[in-house]
Amino acid sequence: MAAPGGARPRPLLLLLLAGLVHGTSSVFVVRDSNGTACVMANFSAAFSTVYDTAGGPKNATFSLPSDAHVLNSSSCGKGGASDSILMIEFGGGHTLTLNFTRNATHYSVQLMSFVYNLSDVQIFPNASSKGTRTVESTPDIVAGMNTRYRCVSSSGVHMGSMTVTLWDATIQAYLSSSGFSKEETRCERDKPSPVTPTAPPAPPRPSVSRYNVTDSNGTCLLATMGLQLNVTYSRKDNTTVTREFNVNPNKTTFSGSCTAQLVTLLLQGEDLALLAFQFGMNASSSQVFLQGIQLNMTLPDARDPTFRAANSSLRALQAAVGNSYKCNAEQRVQVTEAFSLNMFRVWVQAFQVDGDKFGPVEECQLDENSMLIPIAVGGALAGLVLIVLIAYLIGRKRSHAGYQTI
């Protein structure tokens, strides 16, 4: 077990979470003055938020590191009668706190809070603001007394602009022995799901619209595309459903920002709180590509109506600097496990844009493949016609050779 001021790391748990980075699973222990454990927690965690920079909003995604440790300010309460507190510190001044409470039959995490430090340049490079921010929420971590809480499935706790995702979690407070109880309370997400109802019919293809981002130095982004959101979520009745939502250009506004290394396009409208595209540039290879997508939207029938997903490690819609990327075929960009973006008739160019005109076109592989089919069919038909013609001519020649002149 870990000492009151430390944590013992376990092997890396390689789980890909909805656009979040991988994290380690660690055991955290809070002990009273006699050295008796009152709280034990073993989980992996990842954090995702958006913060402001001079160049516009930027995503920050990071995980709970293996050197995270329990603070001495953690507490078992007075004589075990009051609330227990687990405080975990890591990095440049970040603290995750779980406050436990109990009644005669159950215990729960009454409050989860997270203090993060924008001055940590490793996680928040070029942040406009400095200092700490505090966010908090009440997670659905509840278990029977003298049982361990167990949840393998990922669980996102939304705290304003910050999302904390836990997975492979084993947590127990008010322990009656020196280790986790054999009896456990499983979370709802781990229980078998009811039969998924028939998904609503897919909407028609979305309308194609034109977008641009311009600043005082000119235009840094031109784009025409139709957008469709493909989202998987749990409904209030605990059934899981996958739905598609078209982005309606008539009810969507757009804005963005331009910097030397990052071009951002922001879309907002109706239930779409934010759909952000970030284009980056690889100076060594002179390539421009879509490197990040973030989605914040409202799902009224979802168990958690606020849906968030982000991935800043993409490499899609790639073209050389000064060229435009074009694809008439439908493309799907997998952002996270629960969210993908369907794109139709895409034509986009970022960074070196000449006025309002697209540069030389680089066709996508999907379009090139679709052209091969009619070419192959046409070639086969032409070959067949040629064979028939040759056979006819040979047969005709042989027929004439069988007659004699009288």
C-alpha cells in the first residue's frame, strides 16, 4: 500500500477514451493517525478542457500521471464519524479532490473538485490567463457500506469547461478492514444494457455551405462542405443509441482566428454549442492538415444532456501549403469512440490563401478510387467490342474464301 503522502503505480492501462490521451492506473490510500486506511482508490483519469490563448481557444488534454500522490491534507474525519477526503496532487499545481459522505446503508462521493493551474506551461502553453481555476461537480459514485465501488466503463464528470473522465475504477471509503472488500457495488454503466431500440432514420445529406476565416492580414481559411455529426450516447432509460445530426448552415454562425501555426474555424447554432476545427502546418514537410476537432452539444434525451468530445491528434484533409484539398465523396473522420464527423463535398484550404480563390486542387484518394471503376469498366467493354470485331472479320474472310469464280 502507498504511504499517506504517496501512491504506488500499477502497470499502464491502455484504453483509448473519446479523444482523451492514455493514463496510468494508480492506488491512492488515506490513513488515520493510527495508520489505518479509511479510503482506498484505484483508477485512471484523464482531463480535457479549452483555454484561451492570444491565437484563440485551444484544447488541453492530459492524464493523471504515475507520480500523482496523496496530499497530507487528506482526511479520515474525526473518529470516522465525519466526512472523509481524498486529495491527489500532480504536475505544476493541479489537485483532484473527492469528498465522501455516508448514511446507514450507503456511502458516496458528495463532491468532486479539481483545481488546475494555467501557469503550467507544459499543459497550458501560451495561456492568456495565469493562476489557478477551481471547478466542481457531483459524480454518480455510490456504493453500499462495506462494499467496494467498481466501474470498468469510462465515466465523464463535467465541471463547466473541464471534463474529468475516470475508468477502471475501484473506490471504497469507510473501510472495515485493511483492504478492499470482496463484495462490490457495480456502476450502472457496467451492467448489461437493455435491447437498443431502433434508431431513428438517418437524416438526408446535409446542405453544403461556404465558410471563411479572415483577419487584418487577409483570409487564412476557405472551405465549402456539408457536415453531419454521428454521436453515440446513453439515453435517460440507460439504452445506448447512435444518431446523426445535420449541421444546418441557415441556423449556424461561424467565426475563427488566424496565427502563423494554427487556423481555427468555430461553428455555433441551435443545440450545437461549439464545433471547432483546427488546422495545423508541418513546416518541414510543407503540409497543411486538419489536426483537431472539438464538439460541445446538447442532447435533450441523453442521461447526460451535455455531450463533449475532442481530439487534437488528427491528420486529415491533408494538402501541400498553397494547395487546396477537395473530396466529392463522403468522408468520415473518427474523432473519438463516441463521435465521428461525416463530411460531404469538401473543398478546403488553410494558411496561404490568395484572396477568396482556392489554390491548385489535390484530389482525395476516395475520388481517385471512384474514377478507377468506370475506367476499368470502359476498358473491359472496349476490349470486348474489339474481340467481337476481330472475330467477325476473321469469320467473314473465311466465308469469302469458300466460293470460286465461274
